[in-house]
Amino acid sequence: NLLSIHSKKYIENPPEKKAEKQAHNTKTMKKMQGLLEEGGTFLWVAPSGGRDRPDPLTREFVVAPFDERSIQMFKLMAQKAEGSSGRKTHFFPMSMLTHELVPPPDGIKAGVGEKRSAKR
């Protein structure tokens, strides 16, 4: 299953969709909470946006800097799940290089509907 969360960076674009996007995010977080309580689920979260882009100067791919604040919500959800179901959540840091499979656009823009293509 694929669960998606609208990025804080784009939540207000377009402004008239903000409430809808926030409701979607709430629904997704509730679903994730339920999965943590059930246990046996692997969740991969892309806290730095989930897009790997090469460095503009070197064209080398680098792992995005880790920002502990970006996963605090998941830590709280794990604690809540353990309290209600007794199931412990384990966190493992990892990175995935997906650029060759589903490359993002060259630039970063706050637009909706950017072109995507999957190379096979």
C-alpha cells in the first residue's frame, strides 16, 4: 500500500486546497497509527522530501542531511502504539537512490502537476 502525506512546503499551494490536504494528512496519519498498533508493518518515510537530486556542481548524489525533528511525530506515534497495543516499533535509518527509476524534475518548484516518468 502507498500512503502519502502532503509536504509542509506545498500544503498551501493552491490555497483553496489547504484544508483538503490537511484532512488527507490527518487521515493518513491515523492509518499509519493503526498499522503501528497492528505491528508487522514496514513503513518507509522520506523525511527530506523523498527526492534524490544530484549536487548541482558535482552531479554526485548525496544523502540529505538528517533532521531529527522530521521524525518526531513518528516517534510519538510509536510510543502511543506501544502503550495501546504493547507492540514495539523499531526505527532503522536508511536511504534509497531512486533517481534512475523515477527522476524528479531538474528544478524545485511549488507547482502542482509536475511531469513524472518512470524509466523501465
